[in-house]
Amino acid sequence: MNKEDLENILKSLEITFNEGITYLERNDTYPRIIFFEYSWEDVVSSNTSYQEVVSYQISFKSHIPRDPKLIKLKKKLNELGLHPKISHEYISSKKEWHSYFSLDILENVS
């Protein structure tokens, strides 16, 4: 999977999503996804780095647990052979469910 594939999957859910900082005008939309990279790891072959594995956190926010769009996202990833461990937390101050997981994607960083 590459980043374009990830973005296409997120678009197919037909919900608000963005990379990085959550903008205020999108902060009250549910469900929504925020994704961001948090680590890079070189892929080395014959002592030469030619690509990186970029780890992304995918955060899904909703007013309900097991949101149908989250289930749809999980099924789409499973169809591609991806089976992330999805964690959940309830944020009482915002009255929202936060489900999150990581995905490793091949990218050229430099």
C-alpha cells in the first residue's frame, strides 16, 4: 500500500478526513478521520537506502462505538490483507469515541 492508496480508501468512505492538524471548521464533523505520519524507517538493500517505511496513525472519531464507517474502513483494509489492531477510547469531555490504529506505508521521503 502507498499513501495514494490510503487516501483513496479514506475518500471512498465519504466522510471528512484530513492529514495532520484538525482544522476548526472540521472539528465538529462526525464521523471524521485525522491521519498523520509519526515515524520513518529506511529500507536498506546492499547498503543503499532506496525507500522508507512511513508509519501513519489513523484516528477515527465518532459519536458512537462501532460506527458503520469504521467497520467499512476495517473491511476495506482486510480485503487488502491488512489487519491492524484497532484501539478505542471514550473521551467524555468531548462525548466522542476515538478509534485508532497504525499503518505502515512505503514512500520516498527524500
